[in-house]
Amino acid sequence: MHKVSIPDDIVARARLQRGGREHLFEILDMSRVAHIIVDLQVGFVAKGAAVEVPATRDMIGEVNAISRAVRTAGGVNAFLRFTHDPDEPIKWTSNYTGYMTAPMIEMVKEAFSRGAREWELYAELDVQPQDLIFDKTRYSGFIPGTCAMHEQLQARGIDTLIITGTLTNCCCESTARDAMQMGYKIIFVSDANATLSDAEHNATLISMTTIFADVMDTRHLLGVIETSTTPALALAG
């Protein structure tokens, strides 16, 4: 698991912006909360995977604990799958031309096309029939025309997102940034996101802390959920 390190001056600046509060969201209306589990697919999690992120395997327990708590409290779990789709109407020409070598492009196409083994969600995830699963063809799950998640969340009255998954500094960060700018409140979980190095992980946590999200660890978040199990409690807060 990553060694989390957010400089004291960053924490102090964030508190100043928030009127001295350490956290933005301490009571939630769980009927309006969705836990977004980003790209915890075989191709990112398994040993020897196409885009192996070893730290993901250390946080599956945290992700599952959050999923169970959210489900029990009346919230929604939504699993995202990074997907290569040659037939998508909005072509991602920049990514599949200048940003990667030809062998890397072929690797991504093979690993993350629908139905491929590495495209599937990692088997150790706690996924239940009532949970939602969305395919996305961009790093963010909120690019119009590339993922159906926003419309489905809006239909359910969701206004707060808990972000976990991989890669911290790519798909998780992109999803969180876009969602915040679309009006969602964001909780970014420090020990339930993972990437390829502590430096990259902490760089994202710094950006999240200062601008985009309320950064919490799993233990703190579970406490928040426990005290927010009903809409009545949330309204009372």
C-alpha cells in the first residue's frame, strides 16, 4: 500500500479554504451517495497483467469494506471498466496515435476489448447483483458520449461520489476532477486508490486536497458512513 504523505502546508491551506474544517463531508445522505470503483480489472490488478499496478492488490480489502458499507447504508456502488471500443462514435484518435507506441496500443486493444479476460473485473472484488457496472472508453467516466454513468447517477439523485480504484493519477483523478466540475461532491480515499509509485499517488492527493475533493482514509470514511446511514440523520446534520 502507498505511503501517504501530504505536506503540512498543503493541509493548512486546505483547512483555511474550508473555514478551519479538516473535512468537508462528515454527515452524508447515503441515498445520494455513489461509490465509484475505477478500473479494478484483471488487466490492472493481477500479477503479470498488461498494465499491472501491484499496489492495487494491497487495497482490495479497503475497497470491499467501503462497498459493503455503502450498500448497507443505502448508497450505490458503480464499477467502471476501461474499455477499448473500435466502434465507438467518438474516436480517441490522440491517444491511439501520438501518445503510445504501436506495441503499447496493440497491448491495450488486446487486453481491454470487451470480453477479453483482462477486461473483466478482478475476481476478488465484492460485486453484487444490485451494483452498477459501466464501460468507459476514456480515462474519466464523465466524458459525454463515452460512458453512461452520469445519466444513470443523475436518475438516482446521486450528488456525492466516493472515488476508489486505479490508477490514482490517471483514471481516478480524471474522474474525480470532471465530476467535481459537473457539480458532484467528491470524497477521494487515500488508501483505496493505487498507482505505480508513492510520488505519483501523493501528487494526486495534494491536488485533491487543495482543490477537488475531501481526502479521507478508509477508516475515517467508514466512520462517516456509519453515522450517515439514513437520510434523516443527514438532514439533521
